[in-house]
Amino acid sequence: MNKPSIYGLTINQLTAWLLDRGHKKFRATQVWDWLYRKRVTSFAGMTDVNKECIELLEEHYVLQTLNEHILQESSDGTIKFLFRLIDGNLIETVLMKQKYGLSVCVTTQVGCNLGCSFCASGLLTKSRDLSCGEIVEQIMNVQHYLDRARNNDLVSHVVVMGIGEPFDNFNNLVNFLQVIKDQKGLAIGARHITVSTSGLDDKIIEFADLNLQVNLAVSLHAPNNELRSRIMKINRAIPIERLMKAIDYYLVKTNRRITLAYILLKGVNDRKEHALELAELLADKLHLAKVNLIPYNSVDELSQYQRSEHESVMAFYDTLKKQNVNCTVRLEHGTDIDAACGQLRSKQMKEDQFV
Ligand code: SF4
């Protein structure tokens, strides 16, 4: 059987595991420091950890379960990593150079079952959830890549917006957040982390109750049930009214703002009447909600959807602004590489079938 990744343990789990095996508490702190601050690539490299502890770690865990398969670099500095997992599956991770720091977008599942009709990832149904270790390792692989360049660059922001629905892999997601937030480890600030969900209402409530202080983004993409059900299957099970109730709960419970993502699809959801309807839907939470308008990245297999014209995007933005909706247009990254989420993976899988 394959050994699990050491990165799947939170500091509390690592401490408990070592204590159970007769080691002192400070060993866990030492190991944690080697993993996340000194960032070794082998257990043997933990030079001040005693031999028994190293052997124990080697016997039960590995430091790498992801293998870098393809790396695409965009002219704007965006880097897309395609990793092969131990079972042969492929996942994508993206490093984006932002004005405010280095942001990594991670994947939480192999494929996705939610089947949003505009999404390349949804074309490939979910084969399994990623373990916490596999999600943390995406960050560590990117950080090791940055370490090799010796510029002292650190991953400063994380967005959980890659392939998969993070709330459909809830426990691993929460452990992942605890690992990357840990002050003695990567210490990525809660305010620098954003989790994006398609709108699983019961999980939004559970997430609010955990009070992790990270940012939440909800994919809305349509202002009414008829349209949202057409483009997002999940809306047939969890209609907008239920979603809004969960959002209201989140806003009260966490006292934090929320982002609503809205992908603009030409002629589908990008007309003035849609913007007005969206403003009406958000009328009771204008001070706590921000709409992030996202220009669509076309996908060959989904030719029914095209990117909205720039004029339509700006007209939509202006209409929302006039209705006092807090609103931004997302900056684009990596448009000269396979920019849409899941696109690189799906292309590679097709190529794999022909080798
Ligand atoms: S948009 Fe997100 S939730 Fe929808 S199919 Fe794609 S990965 Fe899944």
C-alpha cells in the first residue's frame, strides 16, 4: 500500500501521532519547522531530529505523492502546473503573480460532479476527492519551485478555486486550511485565503460555524432560478432562495463580507435586465456583498458559450454600479496558455489516450 503524505497532518495530528509513539512534543515542532520553514525534500534532511524519529517518519509517510508533469508559463508570469497523482490521475494548480503577492489556485477533487454547463472541469466527472496531503502538496510544490529560483519568494495568497467543489470535500478542505494558516508553518493569513463554492447551502452554514476567518466566494452566475438551473445543475437541488438564506446566515455569523462570482456568457446572462435583477436580489446586503464579474474563457468542447464582448461586460458593470452594487471585473491571467479551469488537464488526458 502507498504511504500517505506527511503534509496531510495538521500540527495537532502530528503532535498526537508522535506522542503516541513515545516521542516528545518538541519533536513535532521541529519536524513541522523542517517541513514548512526550512522546506526539506527528504526526512533524512531533518538534521537535528533523532534517528528513531526519522526512521518512524520514513516508515509511515512520504514527502511527495505529486509529480510535476507539465508546466506552462504565460507571458504575464502565470504558471500552470499539471501534477500526476500516485494513482495516475492528473490535477492542475496555478501560480499567479498579483500586485499584492503570489497567489496559488488549488484543486480539491479529481474532476467534478456538479456539471456546471460552462465548465471544462465539469466535463470530467469526479473520480475521487483529493486528500488533505495532496492539496497541501500543491502549495508545497509551488513553494519548492519558487525556492529553487532563490528569490526568497513566498506564496502569500491561496484561492481554492481549481477543479472540484471544495465543500464536497469538506473535512480535507478544513484540515488543509488549518495546515496552511498555521503560524509556525506557512503562516498564510486567513484574510489571504479564499474558498469558492458553487453554493452548497448546508456546508456554507457549517463553514460559517467554524469561524475560520477566511474569505468565501459563492458562484452565482445568474440572477434567477430559471437561468441558474440551466447553467448550474446544482441550482435544481439548491435554488437561489435557499442559497441566499445560507449566505445571510454566513454574513451574520462571521461578520465578514462575501464575494459573488458571476461569469459573463455572451447572450446568456449578460444583458442589462440580468444586471438589474441581480441588483434587486442583493438589495438587502449591498454593504456586505461584492460581485466579481468574470470574463469567460472559451472551451472548445463547449461551443454554445462564448465570452461576452468587452462593451457588454462594462455595460453590466455600469448598471450594477448605478444600483449601488459593489462590483469588480476580474483581471485575467494566463490567457495565452490553457486558461480555463480544467482545460490543460482535459487536453492532456486526451493526448494520453493516444500514446
Ligand atoms: S464550475 Fe466548479 S463546481 Fe461547477 S463543474 Fe466546474 S469545478 Fe465543478
